[in-house]
Amino acid sequence: GNSVTQMEGPVTLSEEAFLTINCTYTATGYPSLFWYVQYPGEGLQLLLKATKADDKGSNKGFEATYRKETTSFHLEKGSVQVSDSAVYFCALLTGTASKLTFGTGTRLQVTL
Amino acid sequence: GAVVSQHPSWVICKSGTSVKIECRSLDFQATTMFWYRQFPKQSLMLMATSNEGSKATYEQGVEKDKFLINHASLTLSTLTVTSAHPEDSSFYICSAREGGTRLTPQHFGDGTRLSIL
């Protein structure tokens, strides 16, 4: 079956530090990959996506590259801000039913 | 654009009562809506998928008689938790997708926190 594995959090960084949140996946076929962000008490917002191998998704300074050879989709940002504090979910999408499979989420806390 | 409104945002009720949660797409027609459940500090678990005008497809282990889903229009889906008990307390999130292909993004509501006393 499909699964997504994320690094355990929480991740605590100082403002302007470099961020990496690891994500690896197991899937049948060729999935599309996503990163979602969830701010406290809110639903999820799509942060970025990649639909095929070697694609790079980017948004708001975040980026992630679809690596088929390592089945990974690590999230990176060069300089985090306090406002980036949230929970980040890696997810994949396969099949015609469009069921998203989520990782367990990684909480990011950015301090001044 | 692509706003999904979920109501109520928080509900507290006594054990044994039924609770209805609404999910509305405000500026697009949602041919497919999804209902998720999220336990504290855990990921989202898909409960069911509903297409407008047809019966919902429930994931394995989800009681369809317990969690009633209606998707009667292209802008509204409802989840009713029937005879709720404390173990049903959770954060419920809906998402909606506007036609297209499976790659068409799902847009998420802000969630409903359900607490059963």
C-alpha cells in the first residue's frame, strides 16, 4: 500500500535558519507529491506540489524536489521566519480515486 | 478564490446527541468532497469520499451508520455524527475538489473541533 514517512518533530529553529524536513514515500505507480501546511486551529493549505520525477515545487520560499531514485520529497527553505511556525504534512496522490495519503506531520517552531 | 467554509468551528455536546457539520465551497462547484478525522498531534485519516448526488464511499473501518454523509448539492456536504460518544471527540476536516482530474487540488476547510462530554 501507499505510505508517507516524515521526520519526527518538533523541529525548533532560530529565525533565518535553514530548514529541511525529510519526507520519503512508498507507492504503487507514479504518485504526485504534495506539501501541506496547517496553522494552529486551522485546516490544511497546499504549500507546493510536484507531479513527476525531477519536478521541483516551490512557493513562499519553500521548495521540494521529487526524487524518484530515493523516493523522497524533502521540504527546504533557506531562511525561516517566525510566521512559518506550523505543522507541515507531506502527502501523495495515486489512482483515479484521488485519495491523499498523509504523513504524520512535522511541527516547526521558529523562535526569534 | 477556492474557499471552503466549515461550520461550526467548535461544538461541545452531551453524549448521545447527534451533531451535524457543514462543509461549503463558497466560490466554486465541488463535484467531490472528502471528510477527514485528525487526532491530536496525528495525521489526517480519510473517512469518506462523496460525489455530488451519489452515496459516499467510506474507508475501511469507518461506520457508515455512525457517520452519515450527504452531498446533495455542488456546494454543500454535511457530516452527521449520530449518537455521539466521547470517543468520537476529534478534529474533523473537510476538503473539496472542483471537477477536473485527480490532480485538481483539494481545498480544505478550517476544521471542526468536536468535544463529546
